[in-house]
Amino acid sequence: MVVILLISVASVGAPSGEEIYEETLKNTPIFNDPELIAYINKLGREIVAVSEMADEKFTFTLLDSPELNAFATADNYVYVNRGLLNYVSNEAQLASVIAHEVAHVTCDHVKERFSKGTSNQVLSTLIYILSGSGDAAEAAMAYGQANVRSFGRRQELEADEVGAEYMAKLGYDVNEMLSMLSIMKDFETLQKEQAKSRGAIRPTYHGVFASHPRNDARLRAVVSKASKLTTGAPKSNGAVQYRELTQDLIWGNNFLAKKTPAGRYSNMRWRVRFDLPEGWTKTAGVAPIVVMGESPEKKASLSMTRLGRTAQSPEEYLFNQLKVTEVAEGENISPARLNGFTGKLKETGEDNKENTVRVAVIFYKLHAYLFRGEVSNPDDFANFDKLFMEAISTFRTISQAEIDGQQPQKIHYIKATGNTTFDGLTQYFNLKRSDVAILRVINGLYPAGEPKAGQVIKVFKR
């Protein structure tokens, strides 16, 4: 679980757990499921109670992220992604993940990681985090993988060993940890295979075992050692309760759960949207302007115009098609990985006063989207320009699922018959052919297994 999160902090030094918590929730909200939240907190408290830090406060958080991940940060904060729950099959497997993260705290791994960080106004902090997406995350992953080779193997094995001890003390079968790590390794293998065509680096949860966990002698040794610590009556793996709690759990992106800002402009036909600054009014523009946003008291405005694009770059388009002669502080931009260019223009108004205008051109398919940010008082430009840039950076394309108003896919449990195959399930539930592999992963049957009659397996469907 060695993905990097770059956290900006005002003070020099490592950020606190609370600061990271606030930063994390700005980007990824808490998953709104009180029963699951209570369940994870209960498991977390039970694990902490048998640890060396039984008297200390831990904070457990369930994040609404589709990624298979969990992580721990400073001050005893432990996070579990909703996406990880899609891959877990029973309570014991979930307990193994939480126990592993608690062990990272009790073994001082989190402190060690933070001590490796440096700060120069902006602190680059290494934490075990939900993996993001995009170029920044993939670039960060390259550094994270290099970092884990130096000391990650030792830390991960120690967290596995100590986490397995916590499981044993609670009566769980510690071999469920091997089952969970095997699923994670299978997912990592599948992701790497899928990423080859893109040349991308895929973040992974555990990510330090060259061989499969079931074939890793040192891992099996530490798990076997922990099994001797079991005291009292053994616990069941909790599969039935886990299935009840995760029936209809969101699979993938939970796009409908996100609140739509009041100032959002969306055009489902063009498949684009962007958000005006908070508190601004939105009105239809006068052709060719598509939409106009105005600040309170009409001190500033931001408009968007849709034009036909050319084969030129956005910067060339601005000069050649829009006849702009000079741009100050021009720079390439890439909102949602689209090609764009922005800069400042000097224009003379009707009152013969020179004013500064923020312009931006963003290409999407066959069109160029032109933004213009203007102010009524030139002295206000610097303050409003920050809002212009923030609004322009929110420009996004709209997925087909959003256009269709589709519900997100959800986990569903079924009992296999003698005729059940993963190929048949993908056809029955109208899934993609490539989903056969992921169905095998989430059911612990990767790469070529098939369900057995009577086995409860999970699929995702709308």
C-alpha cells in the first residue's frame, strides 16, 4: 500500500492526522452507509483492544472511493475505501486488512514514513492512501515503488505478522489473511496486464510480493506463527453477516451520490460541464456566447463560447482563429486531460481604459470552448482571476452513464448451480466480456476458476 499523496501544508513539518483527514475528505467524501460505518468501527475497536495501543484513540473512516485500498496516517487514523469492500468475501478478510493497518501504527511504520518526508513550504508526505487517478497519481506511483523497495518489504511483513497476531487473539482463522492478500495480488496482476497497452503504472494495495502470497514462504511463516496464538473459541469467518451488509454495495464510481453545485453548467448533448464560482449567478448568453456567469454585485463575469476547432494547437487557435495578437503569462492547461491554453489579454474598453481579460481555449472533439473572464474594475482583476482559473479548471466531459441517468452498478450475491460459468454470468447480467476476469478476482477464482454448485458468488449489476 505504497501510493504517494502530496499534501500542501502551511507550516513546515509533517502534517497532523487531523490535517490529512481534512485534506482527504476535500477530495473523497465519507461513504454514506451508517451500518457499514458502524461495522468497520466495531471491527477496528476490537482489533485495537488486543493491540499494544489498547488505551489509545483510533479513528476509522470509510471513504467513498472505488479503489481497492486501505491506509493509515499520523495520530492513529485508519481509512478503508468502499472499493476494497467489493473484493472482500467475509468478515475475517476485512479484519485482516484493518489489523494490518492498525499494525502499521502500532509498529511505528507511519512515524517512520513521515520522518522520511521533507518540507519546503510544501511537504511531500508518504502515506498509505486511496489510490487516485490521473497523471499525477501515476507519476507519484513511480517514486512510491522505488521507495518501497528500500524498506517496504520489512514493514509489510511485520504488519502482516502483527496483524495476524491480532486476528488470532480475536479467534479468526489467520489463513484468511492469505486469502485476502491473494485476491489483492490477483487484482494487481490483472491491472498490470490491462495497463500494458497504455504504458501506465497501476497503484496497488500491498504491492511488495514478487511471488504470489500463497507461494511466499516468509509470509506463510509469519501467518503460521500467529495461528498458534489463538485463544478461546474460534470465530466463524462472518461470511453471512458480511454478505447481508454488502448486498447492493456500490461497485465502481458513485457518481450519482455527488451533489451538483448550484453554479454548474451542464450540456448533456455536448457532453460537457463546468462549475462557476460559488455564489455566482448563471444565465444563458447572447449568441455566440453559450452561458454567462456573474459575481455578486456584477463586479466580474465569466462566459463560455462554443466554436468549431481546427487541427492547430489551442495556443495557435487563439492567435490564428481568434486573431489575438499578444498574450501575457500564457500556459498550457489540461482540465480532465483535455488540451487547452490560457493567458491574459490587454483590452481597451469603451471608456478608453485598459483592462485585463482572462482567456482560455479548451479542445473537446470537434469544438473549441472559449472562456473569457472580465472585471468591471481593473483593480479587482487579481482577486477575481483566481476564481476564473478555478472555474476553468472544472471543465469536464460527461459520461454516458450520467447522460442516461443510470444507477451505478451494485454488488449482488447469487448461489451457483452446476451450470453456472463466469462467461454465462457476464451475458446474463449484460456485462462486458472483459468483466469475466474481474468476476474471477472478486470471487477468489482468478485466473481460470469457475464456480462450484452451491457456492455463493458475487457479481455486479444495475
